Amino acid sequence: MRTTNIGIVLFILLFSTQFLSAQPFQTVRIPIDKRHFSSPAIEAKIAEMQVVLQSNPVLAWLFTNCFPNTLDTTVEFEMINGKPDTFVITGDIFAMWLRDSSAQVWPYMPYMKQDKKLQQLIAGVINRQVKCILIDPYSNAFNMNKEGSEWQADLTEMKPELHERKWEVDGLCYVIRLSYEYWKRTGDISCFDADWRNAMQLIVRTFHEQQRKTDNGPYRFLRKTAKASDTQFGNGYGNPMRPTGLICSMFRPSDDATTYPFLIPANCFAVVSLKQLAEMEKYVLGNNDFAIDCEQLASEVNAGIQRYGIVNHPKYGKIYAYEVDGFGNFLMMDDANVPSLLSLPYLGYCRTSDNIYQNTRRFVWSVDNPYFYLGKVAEGIGGPHVGQDMVWPMSLIMKALTSNNKKEIAECIRILKTTHAGTGFMHESFHKDNPAKFTRSWFAWANTLFGELLIRVEKENPELLYN
């Protein structure tokens, strides 16, 4: 195996050098000696895709830069007390988000069986996430150690291990999603030790607390800021809500404050994740009582979605609302960050063909969504986080990943490959009329997700990649 891996690497290096030297693009991937982690399986996939994309050199270049970006630049791996530990930063912010760290390594999971070190790296992400949850299940982002952060003065229960303490339902869902996929793909249960079990119990307890059936629960957040979306209403508890069985989320996956406490895409994600956790608890750990609790909570949350999260739009019919409060008030929009309404099939909540989802999809990808932008060079969904007229590549990638329409997919790829502003990477967002105006030149989640898209298209509709 060792000889084979060395042979693969040598072939890749030779092929990549010859390929890139023949293209009118300068290499922007960081040098080999500066990469944080190298996977022979991922390098082999890059070489394979370069052959597939040889008639489309722009896509070949983008894939080569983007797909390995998480491994190249954001992971810090070590063994701690005999267990793998992987700290994953988002890119230009030196902190680990539960959401981003899961999403960044997700596209590498199909290659774990070919590369045991890659599998160990991802097991290390799970172990690090468990540590984070045991420190504070209400925190969205963590420091590598106890460095503190610029947000230590926030009016909430900050600790030096926390980078930020914005309560987001999706962060805990992503942790379950990663563990579940790791188990399904490898059969390895070594990560599911006493700490993991305690963390899963804490996740479910936190979900129960944030159903707020009897009181507001222990979480509260306020920040002294000029940006309204960086703090919360109601003395830090959010706007009023009526208990519905849904789970309150004080912040969205964009890290922006929710307007109404029940964020529907996050609750949809929770339904999927709780079912996955129930399966692991039942079949891996034999913890039937806790599995039943997870299943019952999933059913209760789903009933709340069906009763309160679906509204009648005058133009599109029955669609999913973005946020609700249980009093009958709802917010009609979608945000590019995942979980979004657009991403529901990607996360496993519903089929792409589902009628309500299709109605919702038509709404969110239209000017009736206040955060959909149609410009001179691109169209797509953004969000309040970076302001008006800024399209997020993530929305275009997610539209393609949830589409069965070849023309739609091809158009998404066309926009993505023409709006990187010559950088060779995806960005957080770019202006709908001018892609040279963008935010975050180093945003690993979008880069890796773009790689996931091209791999899927190559498998299902390869002709869309040829020109």
C-alpha cells in the first residue's frame, strides 16, 4: 500500500505539472511544502478530474484550486492522548465553526476507505467537535485553545475557549450529520466513546431546552454593536414565541440574528439529524431509550414544521416559510447559507420532486425573495450578512446540487466559472454586476462545496463539463 501511494503521488505531481504548464493559468494552489495535509486519494481525484476536464481548462483549474483547499490550508491535525484531533478553521478567520468544519470535510468522506490517514483526519474532526460541545453546546465557534476573542465582552456566558457564542440549531445538527456519515461509510465506531455519548445527550437536552415549553431556557445573548443583526431582541432571548414543538434558534447559519425564533430550515435539519442519531444510538450503542427520545423529538419538531412552517403564498401556493413565531407571523425569504430552504433535499429532509419544496424553490429563486439578486453578470441568493446585491456562490452551487434540470445546472456552472474575479477560488459573495467586488478571498467551505458539485456532475451529467 505504501509503494502504491508513493507511485500515485509521483504520477499526480508529474501529470499536474505538465497539465498546468500547458494552461494559460498561473498556479494559485499553495506550494506542496506549505500544505497542512496531503491525501493521496484526494490528489488522485484531482488528477482524474483534470483528465475529465481537459477540454474545459477553466473548470480544471478551478477544481484543482478549490477542492483540496480545506486540506491545504485550514486543518491542524495531531494525536492527543492517543486520539486523533483535528481543528478546522473557516479560512481567513482563525476559529472553528461546528457548521463549517463539518461542511468543509464532507466532500472528502467518499475517499476515506482509500486513505486511512484521511479517515483519521475526519475522525479527528468528530473528536474535536465533541470537545467543543462538552465545553458549551450553545456556542457556534471555538478557539483552538483558550485564546479568547474579540467577542469576550458579549453579554452571554463567554469562556476563553469560545470564539463566539451565537446559538444556532444547525451547528449541532452538522455534528450529528458528520458522525452519521462517518459511521455509514467506514463502519468504524471508535469515535463513539463516552465523551461522544455525553455530547449527544447534551445536544438533545439543548434542543429540548430551546423548545421553550415552560420558560426561556438558560441561553441569552446581547452584543454592543452598531449592526442590528449581530445582537438579539427581547433582552437577549429573541422576539416573543408561542411553544409549538419547534426549536428556537437565536441565529441563522449566516450568524445573523433570527427575526422570529423558529428558523424552519434549521428545524428541518434537526428532524433529519435526530433520526440519524436515533439510528446510531439504537444500532451502534444499543441505547434504545435515548433512541426513542430522539425519534419522538424528531416527530414533534416535524409536526411543528407541517403545522406552522408551511404557509399559503398568493403567487406560489403552499411553501415553507423561512421563520415563524407560533403566533401566525412568518418571514418570507431565503438566505444562501446552509441550511436554507433551497438546500432541504441536499440535507435529506424532502425529495426534490416534493410539491411544497418545488413551490418554495420557485419562490426563493425569484425577485419575490428579498435576498434574490438578478444582475448584469449573475443571479443568485445572498442574505443580510454582507448586504444588498451580493450573490453567494454557495447559493448557485446548492441550486445545482438540488436540480434535475440540465440547463439549470449548466447555467449555475457557467456563472461560477466566470465570477471568481481571476482568483481561481470561490468567495463568500460577489456583486451581481461586478464579480471583482467580492467578500472573503479565503472561504474554504465554498471552495470545497464547489469541488463536490463538479464531482457529482461528472458522475451524473458529465457532458455539462466539456465546454
